[in-house]
Amino acid sequence: MAYLAFYNKYRPQKFDEVVGQKTIVKTLKNAIKENKIAHAYLFCGPRGTGKTTMARLFAKALNCEDGLGSQCLKCESCEKIAAGNHPDVIEIDAASNSTVDSVRDLIDNVSYQPIMGRYKVYIIDEVHNMSNSAFNALLKTLEEPPSFVIFILATTEPQKIIPTILSRVQRYDFSKVSDEDLFLNMKRVLDSEKISYEDEALKEVASLADGGVRDSLSLLDQLVSYCDNKVKLEDVNNLFGLTSKSEKLKLIDNIFKKKSDEVILSIRDKYQNGVDLLKLHLDILNILKDMYIYNVTEDSKLLSKVSEDDIKNMHITTPVLKNMIQILISGYRQYKQSDDVLSNCELTFLSLLEDEDVEKEVVVKKVIKEGKGINSAEKKIEKQNENKYVTNAVEIKVEENKVSQPIKKEEKEETIKATTEEIVNLMMRASKEERVAIGNKWDNLQNEFADEKFKSYAKALFSTKLCLVDSKDSVLLTIYSYDDIADKLISYKSQNILKELVKKVFNINYNILVISESEYSLAIKMYKEGKIKENHVSNIKFTNDKENTADEFVTSLFED
């Protein structure tokens, strides 16, 4: 007998065997039980999450000879559906049958009665590949098919399906399967195959599968061929070009200790040995995220990538972790625009080495290790800062001598402020579609990094996070994490330049309102609690034009 891949051999044969998607399973079972069966369904979601499998199981429950809703697996109907040759369950690949003629052939056969089952079930896979004319030809039949016909459309890209089709189907969104469910499913498979394994190895495979059951079993199949009779973490790392947890922690430690040569050599060595640098980048980001979560919550149950002991051994403070995470997120965006993965990875990790907060942390640790206490560490940092100020003072003095004029103290610019009520008001009128459209083009801000006029503003705005778009008041709302970024963006002086920048990049005329994370969190809380009335009027001022009062006008008449 020909070899069966794991994902075919262990494909679910009953609803209860489906991995994840519990809500969808429950809804379909109840629909059959209560005889509320729709004439058309749309199963959409990421690849390998069970859309086609669920469609076959639904067809099996509709046509099982033991009764509606049963899946006995023994009757002729169940066996033929499992084998893929049931005369009343027709699977169509829309990728190769996307034309109007294919749909017309389908429609011609719809009116014929089922041969051996209760229902004729048409499963159209990858339905987004159908042309608009093919969709339109299907419309009438999809809306009012014969009582014995059920359509199940499956797709990974529901946004490509025309609205008139979407309005005629019951939509079910399949989510990515959790790593825990993937892990348990792979354990079941290996136990059935009598193959030993390390739990850590299966957890790593689950992480690689990115929520796809089929992907997890395909990777496992490949791994079993490589490992013989025992699946080990070391083999997972070797086969898929991964890095062990200890190596990742060592890399983070070297970054923290400013060992730039070791960091770069380590990255290059891994690249030469076939390690996926993009995956390494994400793994480092997830480890730092774990550390950040632990520093904030002190709850080890929330950790997924490292242990409590790993974090305590590293002891990186929350502000430093926050900065490192921001740098890694920014660096990850650059991979899409760079053909040189190695260079991009090296530059990102060099940016981590240059972070000032990491420098301060290293000084503190060094002084504490010498037994001089935290006060000594703080004094040493203050001394370093004093030296910087002395240098700056000398430079300013030289400048004074050149121009022979005292330097005027710069006045702090007035900034644009918004109350919590006004932010909530913007949320009430925000356009999700427009925010998504602009968010998809957010990386285009990088195109203005070289323009001297927009350079600093484009970089500052790019570092913020787009939250919402309010078309009524013409406002883009973003949040920032650092005060130095905010200073560039919340002044009245900056607003005109930002408007011009946004117009150039997104071709829209909007005011830009930048708020802090804490302000946004408070607004979200009030929004959810419904404490702000919907008729609240937004009074945010985006200009600083001072209007003359009547008294000022009268006074000015007599000044001359």
C-alpha cells in the first residue's frame, strides 16, 4: 500500500476529532440537530486550519445512513465520503475551474436529485479564484438552490469574494490553531506511530507551524524521516535551521554586555550554517516580550518561550526591554524592503548595541558587581552625564565667541492637547476601513526619510502606531511610546509640516493628533464603559491662530 502522509492518515473523520475550531464544530452540530441547515456556507481562514476537512465532515453528518447528524464511519455513505468518491459530494477546485463555462456546467447538474444520500453537497475550494463573471453566474443558484443542495465555499482570501456572494452565505471564520492544541495532536500521532519524542521538540514544531494543523503534521512527517525513531529538539534545530534557547539567551546576554564583535560573528556563523535569520529575529523578539511581561506582571504562568530562572539570570529592566523590543519591531519591518537579510539582521542588532538605556544598565550592573551599591552606580551615570554637559557647554561658548551674542533661552513650544472625552468622541466616529487602508501604506513613510524637509517628521511619525481615522473631524490619531518623539509631533509648529507629509504619502488631508499610551488606554476604558455621550462635540484645536477680541480691536484703533 502506498505511503500516506501524516496529514492524510490522521485527517479527522468525526467532528470530535477536529483540532481547534470548537465554536464552529458546536454551531454546525447544533444546526443539524435543530434542522436549521442553511443552503450555502463560506468557510474562510488561514491555510491548513481545517476548512475542507470540516466541509467533508459536514457532508458526512448530512448523509450518514445512521441518521441526520451521525458519523458512523461504517456505512457506505461515510466510507465513500472518506475515500472522496461519493456521487453526491462534489469537490471542485476553483483554481482550475474558474470560468463561466465551468459554473454553467455545475448549474446544469444542480437540479438532479441525490443518487444515494439525503443532500447533494458542492464543496468549492479556493473559491476566491473564480472570476467575477463566474461568481455572477452562480448568484441565482446560490441564493435559491433546490432543497436538497448545499454549497460550501472554502477560501483563504474572503476579501476577494464579491459582496453579492457574501450576502448569500453563512460565514464561518477559521482561526489559527493554538500551539497547545497542535502539540497535543502531534503527541497523539506519534503515540499511534509508536515513535518516542521530546516535548520541547514538538513545541518547537508547533511554533513553526504558525497555527496550521496540516503544516504541523507535514513538518512532523519530515522530522520523523530525519530522526528515525526519536524526535529530539536538537534534530528540529538542525533540520529546520533553528537556534537553541541557550544560544538565543547567550546572544541577548552579549548584546546586553556590549560584545559587538561576538554578536556579529554569531549572526554570521548562524547564517553560514543555514539558520533562518528572520525566525531568529522573531525568536529574540518573543523572548524579550516574555521578559517584559514577567517584569510587569511577575507571573511565571504567562511565560511561553523562557523560564522564570532564565529571566532572573538575565535581569534586564523594563525600560531597556521596551526599547529593545521597539528596535526589533522596527527592524523586522525592513526585511520586506531589503534583499540582503544578513545585512538587515546585523544592522538591527547593532542598533540594540547602541541603545543608551542598555549602556546605563551595564554601568549599574558593573558598579553593583564591584560591591559599591546602587548609589555609586547612579553617581557614576550622573558623572557621565555631567561630562556630556561640560562638552556641550564648551561648544556653546565657542559658538558665542563666533557670533559675539548671548544665546537666548529657547521658549517651549505650545502643544496640541486633547481631553479624554474628545479622544473617545473620535473613537465613536472612527472608520475601521480607512484605518486599515492607511495602515497598509504606513511603511510608505520610509520613502520620505531621505527628504530633508520631511526627514525627522517622517521618522518620528513612522515610530508611532496608527490607532484610528475619524473622517468627520478629519483626524489621524496615533500613539507614541517616547517623549522625544512626541515633542516633534504635538507642537502647533509641526502640524502644517505633518499635514503636508501625510498629504504627500497617503493623498489625504488630515490633522494629526498624537497621544500617549496611557491617554489612549484611559480613553479605551471610558469608551468600553460608555461614559461619554455620543453627541459630545470635539473641540480639539490644531491651529494656534489667536483671534483679536473686541477690546483688543478697539484699543488698536487708538494706538497711532
